[in-house]
Amino acid sequence: QVQLVESGGGLVQPGGSLRLSCAASGFTFSRFPMIWYRQAPGKDRDVVATITSDGASTNYGDSVKGRFTISRDNAKNTVYLQMHSLKVEDTAVYYCNVRLNSRHYWGQGAQVTVSS
């Protein structure tokens, strides 16, 4: 079955950095685009970044452009989200996502808390 397992979340001070990982299994990872979402308390789940199946093209939400980088390693079935210059407003649960046959699959989420 499809599994997505996020890791790398935690508590960081404003201006700090974190790298999230999402290990995928149960499908042919290299054939599908991957997406990172985030959801802050009381807010909708929003797209943070997307990456094509071959990693050649990426897109970012306006609020994270220039600070976050999405990447993938198809040999390791893993997608990453490198986050720099973190702000308090980046605090959220971060989820990786894949769409297979019109169905969305989600990981359990990784909490990122930015606080001094």
C-alpha cells in the first residue's frame, strides 16, 4: 500500500533552518510529481512546493519563494523540503502528498514550530 512518512520537523528559532524528508513506498515514486503542503492551526491546508517526477521543474507558494527548496532523490524514493530563514508564520504541520489515479495520499505530517 502507499505510504508517505515525513520526518525532520521540530522547534527552531526565527531565522533558522530545517530540512524535512518524506520517504515514499508502495508506488513507482519516480513516475509521479510530489507536493509539500502545510496547515497552520485554524487555517486551510496550503500548497508549499511542488516538484515534477524527474525533479526538473519546481514551483513554490509566494510566501516561501526564495527561502524553501523542494528536491527529490528517485533512487531513495524520497522528497525533501529544505527551509531557510524560517519565520514564526511558517509554523504548521507539513505534509507530503502524491496523487495516484485521482486519489490523494498523505503522510502523517511533521510539526514545524518557529519560535524564540
